[in-house]
Amino acid sequence: MSTTRREERHDATARRRRELLEAADRVVLRDGPGASMNAIAAEAGITKPILYRHFGDKGGLYRALATRHTDALLDALRAALDAPAERRERVAATLDTYLAAIEARPQVYRFLMHPAEGGTTGERSFDIGRHSAPLLRRLGEELAEVIAERVDLGPGGAGTARVWGHGIVGMMHAAGDWWLGERPCSRPELVRDLTDLLWGRLATSADVKDGPGF
């Protein structure tokens, strides 16, 4: 097969894969964690075996969708971190960018982070930790790189940046997950309080009562 023919075939396959992911996105937006391979295949106008041919199983489709959405989220987070503003404002904007993303597409968030909540009987083995943990690790590593590039942390800074990156992602994920489920406050209020925490308010706040402190 000629190089041109191989390139055309590769481009056609990549285009078809994008179309299938867009069909999957539509189903996820509608069904959230309950999105099934059957529903996605029907939305794409194909049979399930053809969907399996492209992604293998629901885990393969999940990983492809996770990469697609994580890439978009990381681009938005980098833009917030690079905005021409004071550092505290950029921290707040970064937190708000993450929370705005999960608020705008809660079904996508739940599909990516809580896949075990849905699915057909044959898809119950789709384990949440096995699939969502790599997504969070990737976010942590990517944020660590951004921190290391933009903040002078001195000797051993790369290691500190990794601790901060994974710590911030863990905080955003846990706080965002709780907030999205209960809505105990507005998004601006949550952003303000999380920014205060990152900005060291815990260290400068007085203890409520006498004792060894926090």
C-alpha cells in the first residue's frame, strides 16, 4: 500500500473515531453514568461490534472520552493560570474554571468520575477507581508541570510542585464532588473559600478555643 493511501486510511479512521466520540458525548450528556454501549452505538447509527472494533470495550471508550475532556480542561486551566492578573486572582480563576466545567456538564463529570453509578448489568464491572484514578493522576502531573514552570520553588522545587499539583487536584475534586452533589453554597463562595485555604488563611487564623490547636 502506498504512503498516500495509508495516510488517507489513517485520516479516515481518525475522523470516524472523532464522530463516534461525538456520538458518545451526546449520549453521556443525556444519560450520564448510565450511558451504555448499546445506546452509543444506536446514536452513531452502527452496531455494537463496530463500536467495539474502535474502542475494545466500555473501558476503552471511557479512556478516549476522558482524554478528550481532560485535554480541553487542561487547556482552560492553563489559560486561567496564564491570565494577566495578580497571582491570587489567577488561583481563584483556576479553581473557578474547574468548578464551572463540572457545573456546566454534570452528566459528563459523573460519567467520568462515577461510572459505577450507571451502566447495564453486563457493564457493572466497570470499576470507578480503576478508571477515574488515572484521570486524576494525569491532572495532578499536568498541574505540577505548570506550577514548576511558573513558580520559583528553589532547590527540590520539582518535587514540591508534584506534591502541590496532586494536592490541589485532590482538593478540587473532593470539594467539587461534594459541592456538585449538595450545592451548599454558590460557586463564587466556594471559590473564595478554597482560594483562602490555598492562600494560607488556615495558618493565620486563630484557634476557636484554648488547646494545642489544629
